[in-house]
Amino acid sequence: MRLKLKTALMLVVAAGILLPTLSDVAVAQPRVNVMPGNQPGQVYKIIWPGQQMIVWGNVNGGATPYAYQWDFGDGTAPVSGAVSNPKYIAVNHTYATQGPKLAVLTVTDGNGDSEADTVEIEVAPRTSEVEINAAIENGLRWLYLQQTTGGYWNENNGYPTAATATAVLAFENQGHLPTNDINKDIYAEYVQAGLNYINTRLAAVAVPAQAHGDPEEVVPGNADVNGIGLMPNSGRSTYEVGMVMMALVASRAPDRIATTGPANVIGRSYRDIVIDLVDFCAWSQTDANWGRGGWRYSPNSGDADNSVSQWPTIGLEAAESDWGIEAPGFVKSEMLYWIAASQYSGGYWDGAFPYTPGSFSYSGMATSGAGICELGYVGISKNDTRYVRALDFFARQWNTVGGNNFGYYYGMYAIAKGFRTAVDDADNVSEVTCLGAGCGINWYNDYATWLVTHQNASGQWTSGWWSYMTDHCFALLILQRTLFGGSPVAVIKAPPSAPPSIPIPMDGSFSYHQDPVNHKIVSWLWDFDASDGVDWANPDDSGDIITNPGYPLADGIEADTFVVTLRVVDDNDPYKAAEVTHIVVVDRNNHPPTAVAGGPYAAKVGEPITFDGTGSYDPDAGDHIESYSWDLNGDGVFGDCTDPICERTWNEDYRGYISLIVTDGFGAQSWDTSSVRVWTSRVDVSVAPEDIAFSVPQPQPGNNIQIEATIRCDATSNPVQGVQVRFFDGDPSVPTNQIGATQTILAMTAGDAVSVSVDYVVPLTLPRTINVVVDPENLIEEFDEGNNLASKQILAGPTEGLIFGKVTAGAVNLQGVVLYLVVGSNTVDSVITDADGKYEFGELADGDYVVDLQAPLGMSPVGESVVPVTVQGEPVELNFELKNVATGKVCDLWWWKEQLLAIKEGRKLYNGLTKEMVDGYGQLIYDHFYSRSDGFAIRILWVSYASEDAQDAAARISTYDRALTFEDIYWIFFKEYDESYKAKAERSLLVSLLNVVSARQGQLAIVTADGATASQAITYFAGLYVAGGSDNLYAAYINLKKMYMKQIIPAGIVPLSTPNIMYKPGEKVIPDGYALAQNFPNPFNPMTTISFSLPVASEYSLTIYNMAGQVVAEITGAADAGVVSIKWDGSAFSSGVYLYRLSAGSFTDSRKMMLLK
């Protein structure tokens, strides 16, 4: 086993700050790492034949002096010598042929200990993609060499953190993360050192309430309310903060703990640090004057400029889009003031964003890029007039002499990140891919071409505009097709021109993900003509490979241009999407043929491979393919074969590329490339549908069954070890569909048949498709990879049975009572009674069931609560009666405080209350009031649940929502007294809930003069609390207090229409404004409830989209002012992330939810 050197961080004291420096602790051998190359599941093309490249690595630890040897893996002689720089052991090399080359660096230290590492270098045909990848790798290598031993990158313009933050981001965007294994990723430890340095540059600042809002407002993902923000400790903190936020978010490690930095940084998670950076951005926003809503160099300035304002904006975008950390609501609304004030109107500059209102700097390109960043963040669509005017300005200015576009890296990056954060009308990220008439300006191609051709031989981009280091980083960030973290990249392979009305094949399968180990593309959507609008809810086609029906030309029209757009969506939650455009010129001229090389091809050593180019075609009527020319050995020289079909046999292992050029009768040409794999494997394992069996031949919902699969080893196979097998309920590409654990067969030999099995409970909904996958991680190289997946269905039987009934207490119909449907020992369904106390379990197969009633707090069933039922096609009615068992000995706030204090001090009171009992009450509140799936849950922090919010300076923190404990409830009642109506309402509501769960307050006890019950009162006043406003909060506080003081609440206060045993019906609760709540439960299967608030009677539209942007449901209606709750049934849809969007009046808002089957 190879011994690896472990990297440690030494701390050097500089100016009172602990700075990390890279050092190694010498162990048995040196640690050798090599440059990036191909990774499992990812082919990374970085060089082409005949082009010289730098092959490099490094060594840490061991003893000096070092000697090295590079073996290039292409049959050329190795190169060796003494190591002059352990950080950079580099040689030049030129590969003559295409294909992956295994280059090996071996280093021997002064003790004679040797260590080696290998990189697989993909040598591919020269394309713009390969040139861009090479430029990125050369740029990262140069950047790596500039890092200091303190972990930072130097700069020259007064922004001490910016250079390091952008450098770290450039590495992270390329997949070099601080969490990567330093034995496998040469950059990982240096990225972590950079992040450690960034954390030392942060400082805490108090963030009190501002004129337009509170920076500590509790919003989704941001509820720390610790009173502080974090900022880069420099004179230009608002400038640097966005770069710092992007670097932290792009680490993809929200739970990583900072090991460096001052108080309020060290020991905290990256997520918590980013939350406080968000709070700083909110606090530092300009409050007044013409700069209102923007940012300037220092916090809370009286003015603003767009050059600065883009950086808090892009940092806030990163926090929200990737980590779900939202800024307080006032930030975006205030930004609208700045956007309106700073966008120019009229003349040549119409739509541009100047440096400050009316004052342009560097032709307005950079600051206009900043402006569209701001537009995207606040949700202004790229189809909005404000955005379109900005795009028109870019198109006018793009190629003007002296336009300060190409070569002004700061401005180029501003524009690139603005285009990448654009949103569509549904507020989904929808990148701007092109500009100008007919989409004639492809901004990325223009920028990439300029950057590739202006890179120095060292890998550096030089500039005199801004900081030399950050300008270099900006160039890298422009080339990388992401802003902060791994994203999908859309790629279209299609002809550039076509005759009229001829179908055009289009291939999106070359699209890829920048984080292929953890994510994949799950959706390809196509729009064939951008001129009539791009509507992803109604795409023209879907799928990775499609056929465009073509475009007619009217008589007299010789040519027209059409813009095709491809949108790819990945499996992130929330999902990430990418778009790309492709221009098709339709004309009546001759068109090049389309080469189709076929493949990919594979065979065993000694077996012939037949290469078939007959799929190539010429689109023009009357024309034909005149000739074929193949390059079969990857040296870039064609003519190895000139037939449409060619054959070749390899007598050794080989991986590489073949290419085909076809020429038509007019001499027009095109070429295509495919991959070849020749291997010596004699191994094959398989599974077939007939090899899958169920222990119950025709299983029904609720059955406990065993699924067995017989895995076979081919009769001609060599022995194989460690064969993994996984079972899936549905799509095997969705990890959450896996049934049980991964099974491993330790060893198999030729002809073996080995059975593996998992236990499975058949769900209520049928049919189910059970998939069995052999070698799911592709760890075994087989001669037949196509027989590793098999499926078998569990079919649905008759499902016409029905169990229904009512739950009552005397004459009262009880809403919100939970009932379970049980088969055997398995719960297969649950329902909640409606406003009339009714429930039903429908579409049941014939068989034996058990209905299990869950008695609400303070009530018990009259008779049995667990009742067996036999269904034989006919409906079965089953009613339940409940009675009140609460004592009626309601206790007030002071009684509860006295009990809690006695327990805390170890004194015994005659009531016999214990700490364990109070813990139990907290759990009951959580179970019965918080964890409800009927849309009426009470979810009030420190009333019905605890969360990750810090309670006090001691910062007791939980990483998830949980039940209140004795310690929580004691803290709530004995913390520093808060006289606000909000706090009083919280205490009164908590006392009422404690009385209910301790069986002191009966839910059906009459508490108002006109006969409303305690359940109705709690329901109604909790709704008032959530609606907010001083009047509502006062009413909740004073009337809940009356209830626990056993005083009768006056008539007319609690609407008698308020249901019992439920929460927030909303008919009479008048919210202060529109609001869309998070659905519950979430994730869900298959039912969930979506609730929203209407401050006035309104028509509403609730639209549900899938990850591809397609509308799957639309619910419209009208409702009076109050809270509306709508149940949505996702049983007809597949597992995944969905977006729901509410439109009511002028209000729109969207949230995401997950259906998990």
C-alpha cells in the first residue's frame, strides 16, 4: 500500500492575525501529485496532437534533494532530472496522436524513497472546446504558482481580499474543492489555504435596524438574529464582500467549519458565515438620497455606484440560489429605487447603466454589466423592457472602437455574470446567450475567442486596467461556464445551414455537467425559433437528440436566419439550468454534407471493428456525398480508409478517436469524430428480467415481500470480485429510489449464478417497476455492458374498494383527526378528516385492512380506535365517536413558570411535574401542532418548535427543526422580558398549547360567550399571530390570556365557522399583505398543502411547474381576504423538484417543493 504524506496547516502570526501557511509533516515517503486530467465519468480534453503542452506535478514531504522522472505514456522516452522547485516539476511535451495518455511522475527523495502519481491526459481533435479547456488549465497553473505560503494571492490596487477570493473561486468552479482528497486533487489543499486566509480577513460589525427594514429579519434560510454581520476588513468592504460570498458558496461545503479567523468566524460553519455576510449586505445598503437602494465603497453611504453595487448583488445571488439563504425582503425592494435612478434613458446610451446616474465610466460597458446583475437578482425578466433596453445597448457598443469591451477584464466579467444570472418571466435563471439582430452576437464565443488568443505562453492574462491578479482571475471566470459551483453546460451539435423545409437533426447529448460525480442532466428542452419568444412551459421538442422539422422559405425569399435554443436542467435541488443558442441559416445555396462517424465503437483485442459512415448525408436535393476519408489511428492525418465502411483490428489495448471527413459533389466538406475502445477484458456479469422473482407472486399494497435477483457470470468469463447489486423502485438513476442497501457478491467464476435479495413493503399505488442493476458504479470492465439492468413489474389488481366515515364528538364534526390504513404490520396510507369530520380511503384492492384512529389531545375514542375491515368491492362505512377526557384544570402563565423554576432548582411541588414530563409536552406540541400535513400546522419558532436559531449568547444550536425541550421552555419563560405584543402573544399561545397537551384544557371546552371551543380559539388566534400587525397580535395575546385565566372571551371574537382540531383556516384572519407559504409536508408523497395569504378579496392563480419548466397543474379561483390552503395531489407525477408560483393581484412569488415517492 502506497504511503501518502499528510498535509498540515502551520499558523504564522502576522500583525496579530493567525495566517495559514502550507507545510508538510514528513512521514515515510514523499507525497507526489500530478496535474488535473480525466476523472472517473469525465473525459476532459485539454490538448490536441502536435501542440506542445506543459506536463507537471509537485512533491511535498520526504527529504531533499529530489529527483524526478516523467513517463508520458505514448511510447516516447521518459525525461528525468533533479527537482529544482518541488512545487512545480514541469516538462514540455508534444503528443503526436489522439486518445488518452497515461503520464506518470515518479519522485525519489534524498532518503531513496520513491513515490509516483498518474494523470490521464486526453489528447483530442482540435476544437474550440479543447482550446478553451487548455486555456483554463494553463491559467489555473499560472495562478497556482502565484499563491504565497500564507495562502493568499498578492494584489496591487487596495483590495486585499479580492484577489484571493476570485482565485479560490476560479479553482472551485473547475471542481477543485476544499473537501477534495489532497492525494487525488493537486489543488485541493491550496484552495483550502486560500479559504482559510479569506476567513482571517473577516470582521464582525453590529447590524441594527435600518430606515427601510431590519437586516436581521427572519427569512427563508436566514434566521440567526445574532445582531452581527461579517464583512471583509478593508476600506472597501462592500466591494469585496460579493467575491468572498461567491468563494465560500462555491466551496459546496456549507457545513464545513472555519479553522481560522477572528471571533465570530473561527469555529462557525461556512453557512453561518455566509448568513452574516448577507446580513452585512442588507445593513450596508444606502438608505436615502439619489443612491438609495445601491451600495458604495463604505457601508451606509449617502450615495451609490453601479461598479460597487454589482458585488453585494452577486454575493446575495450566490447565497440565495445555491444555499437558499435569502436576504431580508427590503433589500430587493430598495434596489428597485437604485435601478430606476441609475438606468439611462434616451439616445445612444438608452438602457445603459452609468457609474453613477448620468456619469459614464469606460463607455458604460462594465457598469451596464453590473446593472443587469441587479436586474436579474431582483427578478426582472430578461424579457422586461428595462432588460431589453440594456441588451440593445450592449449590441450597439459591442464591437465599437474604444468601446472598452474586449480586454477590459473587469467589464467583461461584469457582463458575463450579468448574462449568466438573467431570469425569465417565471423568475427561473435563463442565461442570455446572444445579442443583436438575428442573435448575431454570441457573447461567450466572442469572449472565449479573444481570451484564448490573448493568453501569454505562461498561462497569464495581463492587463493594466485593474489588479493584475484579479484581472487574470476574471478571465478564467469568464471562460468557465458557471458563476459559483458545478453547473450543467448546454451544447448543440447541428448543421449551421440547411435548405428550406428539410428536417434538421440536432444533438444535445454532448451537453455535460461540471460536477459529473454528484449530478447529471435530466432534461433537454428545445425551442426552434427565438423570434416568436422562448416558452419553456411549451417547448418545441424535448430529449437529448431530436429532429427539427425545418423551416420553409416563402417565394421570393432567398435566405432567412433562425435561432435554436437548447435548455438543459440538472438534478440539483434547487435545480440548475443552462442554455445555448445555435443559428441555422436557411437558404437556397449549396450546403455542406453532414458527416456521421457512428459509434462509439468497442471490441476485444484481436476482434475486428467495423466503422460505418453510411449515416452521413447531404441535405440538398440532387447532391450526394462524393468521397469519404477516415483517420483511424488518431494522428490527425486522413486517408487511412476511403470507403463508407471500414474495418480495423487492434492487437493491443487501445483507447482513442477516429474521424471522418465527407465531401459532396460541389467540394463542400464536414467532419465528425467518434471514440474507440479496445480492451482485453474477459469478464461479464449480467441480470435478466426472468432472473427477478417476488416471494409473493402477485403482491398487493402493504405486503411484506422479498425481491430476489439471480446474478450470472458468463460461461466464458474470467473470475470477478466485488460485484455490486442494487434494487430500485422506479428510475434507477434516482438515488432515493434505491430499495435497501447495496448488495455485494464477493467473488464469481465462470458459469456462477448467485442470488441476492432485499425486503420490500409494497406501496399503496400500483403498478411498480422494480429495477435491478449490476455493477451500478461501472467498476468492472466487461465485454458486454448492455446486460447489467433488468426490470419486472408489480401489477395493480382491482382497486374499486372504499372505506369512509365520520369522526364526531357528540354533535360536533371534528376536522383534522388523523387516521391510518394498515395492511399487516405496514401503514400504507393516512388521511385527515375534513371540515365535516369526513374521511375516506379510496381505490382499494380487495383484502383485509385495519383503520387506526389517532385520538386528538385530550380526547379518547368511544369504543375501539383500531378496527379491522374487509373490502370486497363494496364501500365500507366506519364512523368513530370521541369524548373529552381533559381535566379542565387550566393553568395560567405564572403557574407554569413556578413549576419550571421549581424543577430547575430541584424543588418538588405538590403537582408532581417533572423535567421528563415537560420534555414530553414539548414533543406532543411538535407532533400534534407543528408536524401536521393538512395545511393547518402551527409553525411558530419557540412556540411549537425549536430550530437552528441561537437562543442566547451561549448559542445553543440545532441543525434541524425539533421539539421544544424543558430547557427551551424554561428559557422562553425566563429570558429577558419582552413587552411587545408579539412576544406576549407567543407566551400566551405556548401556555395554551401546554394546557392542551397536558390534558388540562379540553379542545372542545367552550371558551367564548357565543360557544366557540378552545380548539377554535387556538386555531383562530394562531392565525392572527401569523398574519401579523399590532391589532392582530394584541387580539391574540389578550384573548389567549383570557382563555388560560379561565375568563370567557366575548362573543363575536372567534368566528364560529372556525373548524375544530386544526390550524389556520383563514376565512376571517386578515393578513397585512400577500404571502406564499412553504408547502407542507415537504418532501411529500403524494399529497401536500400549499397555503397563501390574501390581504383583500382577490382572484388567484397557482401554477405548478416541473424541473423542465413545463406546467403540470394550474389552479385558479377567487377568495375573500384571509389565508387560503390548497391540497395538491402529485400521485400522477414522477419524483423530483417542482416549482409552484402564485399570482394574485400584482403579487407574484414562487417556491420549490419535492415529490419523493
